[in-house]
Amino acid sequence: MNELDETLTEMNFDFLGNGDHAMSVDGMRKTLGNEHFVFLDVRTDKEKEYSGFPFAIHIPLHELPGRLAELPKDKCIVAFCSSIFRGAVAYTYLRANGFDEVKGVAATMEEMIGAFKPGPLAKMQA
């Protein structure tokens, strides 16, 4: 069985039910600034132009295979996109490539923008 097979096999009802694979916007707020967590924005360059997240590493999903070396394997990678779908694909891809600590953001882009627009973000970093 290869790594992708093993990763998918782990994603059973118990795995999905416990929620350890996901992070909410509130979870993002709580971990922002904690160096153990690395936020990974897998949206396209064009999407990033419209709304950026300065605390995240930006690697579009289609570039991820060629840029895996840019991500630390000893930290928790938290992947997100504008629709949750690509974040889930990035989550699965990272797990299948030996990243043990990975989460996907379970929030819409609208929720993230509301939580991390300049005013609230400045208050969190103060």
C-alpha cells in the first residue's frame, strides 16, 4: 500500500468525527503567532491579489508538488483556500507525502476575511 492509500484508509468515520483534522477560524485566531503552526494558502495567485493573509505562506495548489521542500515537516501545516476543497486536497497530499501534523481550515473565505481584516488582525497582534 502506498502513502496515499494509507492516508485515505485512515480517513474513516472515527477520524472525520473527532475533528482533529480540521481547524476553525477561532482555532486560527488562537494559534496565530504560535511558531509550531504554519498557515498554507493554496489559492491561486489571482485569488491572493484580492485578499491576502500576511501570516500565511502562499503556494498555489498546482505548485505544491514542486515546492514541498519549502514547508517544514516538524510543524503543523494548516492548509486553506477559498472554498475548503483545495485545502482538503492539500491536506491529503501533504499527509501522503510524510507530513504528520496537518490540518485543513473548516471555514469559508468570508469567515476568514471577517476575522482577519485589518482591524481584528491588528488587535490580535497587539
